[in-house]
Amino acid sequence: MNAALLIILGTIIFSVCVGLFAGRGMKMNLENWTVAGRRFGGLIIWVLMAGEIYTTFTFLGASGWAYSKGAPTYYILIYGALAYTLSFFILPELWKIGKRHNLYTQPDFFIKTYDNRFLGVLVAVVGILSIIPYLQLQLTGLGLIVEVASNQAIPSKLAIGISGLLTCAFVYTSGIRGSAWVSIIKNVMMIAAVAVVGIGVPRVYFGGFGKMFRTLIAQKPEHLVFPGATPSMDTLWVMSTLLLTGMGFYMWPHVFGSAFSAKSAKIIKRNAIIMPFYQIPILLILMVGFAALLVLPGLKNGDLAFLALVQKTYPSWFLGFVGAAGAVTAIVPASILVLFGSTLLAKNVYQVVFDPSASEDRVMRLSRAMVLPITAAALLFALLLPRALVNLLLIGYDGVSQFFPGVVLGLFWKRVTSVGVISGLLTGLALVVALVFGGHDPIFGINAGFVALVANVIITVVVSILSGASRPGVRRPQETKSS
Amino acid sequence: MQKGTKLALLLGAIPFLTLVFALPLVNRIKPVILGLPFILFWILLWVALTPLVLFAAYKIEKRFNSPEDEDRR
């Protein structure tokens, strides 16, 4: 039993206990379980959103990209700022509609706005198909981090299995409150780990950021400007990827849904203002990737650059601490993915298609019952068929981004119709599949998902105008006087 | 659309102009500022300014929009 092992196991167990405790004494109905009864204040919303957005991809991927790809990794620094700017204008309006019509999920919004159940189910199914591989990715990342950080004492499959089941337990009992509480632990540990490593590593090896960059500029100047070390990620790719990911960011069903958990539209708006501060840890993570390029050249797996450099620089207990932070970093988004995956399946697929008259109580029980199968599916893929969903993962972001026109036009443009949105969405999705799997991503240097999104917008607008009649459903907030 | 919302949207365009559409113009290493390659310095500058831009948009919406349109809960 070494110190690293103790820290990792202790953190996972402590986090899960906090998650279980979070829902204690709470009468659980569906509103309480999925959106915390719409009672989250400013601080907890920030912690929750930071918790679900900054995932193992941020931890391993951002430094890995800095290491192996170079400048294209800057996009990870930027797209959040664009997404928060959009969210400043979009989410408060969305929240108001959610409040007025008692919406919990993204498909709920589509069903209410467009009065079209087919569209709702379509959005739910695309959402679930994007959630499962993303969930698998979190679990795989967790396994990788724990195995390396515990110095192989905890094999990755064991870590994945245990964490998956424990996460499942606290999602079942506490719902989104569990995720929010665990996210506090995650944020404290992750920021501490990243601050120590991000500031420490450049200082230890180079005597500071400036000197590190002087060395980089002298040795590998081409690594620091687009397209970096890649053949295809030039400025045009970065720009189109930024627009795509900036718009797609809040279109992930779990991120979208958690916006409903805020106490007021004002809280959501203020939160958009302070969210960009969370980009600072990302900068530090990039620094570690750049440092690793000089200190540990020739790593086979760039995603391990962060951990490898920590291992080389710090005592093993600290590697354990980083591993523990990485594990909770995976657990928080995983829990929210499970939560919304289950709710989508029960409320927006099962209820809408098979049992429209089901009581909310029944939907609640059913959503909870789906927690285990959703987790089990992701576990199965993570443990037994790690490559099976790679294709779905590749198109996950491209796919959910296609919801953007339906959401924004639904909120702000009176003439958009359900036929228009369905046509646009199907066009976008078909293009994503055709371009990505046909090996045309990027196409002419542009991110294929972005090309699909542009086509989607055009089709949505044109078909909406042609199909004419104004849409039933929600009244726009500006037209409503009463509160 | 209310005047405050229009002005706020103009401010909201700033991050997109600086962090997306200006990228082809700033994709270079020199001049090195604060030890950072110019492109990285530029990105950090505008990412750091985004909260200020949004805060200004928030204040402007408050100042110019009628209170009725503010959220009511």
C-alpha cells in the first residue's frame, strides 16, 4: 500500500460519499433529481458547469495536443470564451422558457417549442448516441490516469469498474445535486494540481514561462503557430472549429439541461460573465504540454505527456494526488452524462413514444431505473470493446452542434417551423456522417462539422420560409407580460 | 429588439472578431510580448478581456432595457 494508492482510493471513496450525502433528506421528484428543483445559486452553478465542461479531455487532451500537435491546441483555450459569450445571450432566455413550461431536458425544449414529438425523439436519440461514447471516454480516461498515477497498483479496468458503479450509485440517490457537490471537490483538487504543475514545471526546467518559450522559439518555432506539427490544422481549420465548438458547447444535452437548475435567469447571465476565468487552468495545462515537448521528447502517447512529466518531476504521492484529481475530473461529467442519458431515455424516448400518459412519478422511477443500464452500456464498451464507439465519439461534437439552429431560431425567430428544423437537422447530421466517415474531415481545410452546420442553417431557414405558417407552441418571452 | 440588447450584441461580437476572425492576421511569433509568441499573447489578452466585455454588456442591458424585460424572478 503506497501513499499514491491511498490518496486515489481515498479521494474516490470520499467523493462518492459526498455525492450520496448530497441528496440526503430530499424528497426526490423528477424536477428535484434532474434540475435540483431549479434552486441552484450563482456559486454552485459555476462549480457545476465548470465541473461538467472541464473533463479528462481537458486534463489529458489539452496537454497532449500541445505536445503532439502544437499551436492547434490554442483552440481549446478559446472556444470556451466564445461559448460563454453566446450563452450570455441564449441561456437566460432558455431558462425563462424552461421555468414557464416546466422543462427538464433539451428534447423537452424542442417538443414544447415546435410542438412536434418526432423532433423531440430525434433530438433525444442523437443526444443519447452522443452521450454513451462520451461517457465511455470519461471512464477510459479515468482508468488511464489511475493506472499511471498509482504506478500500476490499480489496473485500469478495476478503476473503471469501481468508479463506474460508485458513480451510478450517487446519481441514483442524489441526482444532479450529487454531481454539483462532488464537483466542489473536483474543482479544488484540479485547480490545485494544475496550478502546482503548470507553474512549477516551467520553473523547474527552464526558470519560468518566458525562458521556456525562448527555448521553444529557438528550437521549434513552427510548433507555436498554426498549423503547428499537423498537416491539416491550419488557420482556417482553427477558425471553423472554433465557430463549431463555440456554438456546439451548450448543445450537449447534459450541459444544456443543467442550465435549467439555476435559480433565476439573472444567475445564469452572471455566470456567463465569470465562466471565462476557468480558462486560466487550461493555459497552465498547455504550458505543461509544451514543457514536456522539450523535457520528454519522443513520447509514444502524447496524451500521457502531463502525467509523464509529473512522474519525472514530483514525488510519487503527488503523482497520486494528480491521479486522484484526474479521477474526480472524470467522475463529475460522467455522473451528469449518466443522469441526463437516463432522463432522455425515460422521459423523451420511452414516455413520448410508448406511454404518453405516464405520470411524472412513473417517469421519475423509470429515469432512475435507467441509470444502471446506461452506465453498464458505457462500462461494457470501455472494458470489452474499447474501439467500438470510436466512430460515434468522432462525430459527437459535430452531431450535437447541429441542434444549434433549432435552439437559437426557436428562441429568437418567429418564422422558424418544425419542418424547417427537422430538414436542417437531418441534412446536418447526414453531412457529418458522410464527410467524416468518407474521410473528408477537414474538407478544403475547413472542419467538416462546421460545413454541415452551415448547410443545416441554410436549409432550416429556407424550408421554414417556404413552409410558411407561423409555429404553434411557446409564446416568446417578450410577448408575455405576466410573471 | 431593445436598445440595450442591440448594444450588448455589438459588444458580444468582440470576442468573435478578435478570437476567430482576426486569427489569420496574428498567426505569428514576433513580436514576442511578455515572453510569449505573439499569437498566444493575443489569444490570452482577449480571452482575459472577455469577462470584462460581457460585464459591460450586462451593465448596458441593465441601463438601457426597460426593467420589465429583466427576468422577473
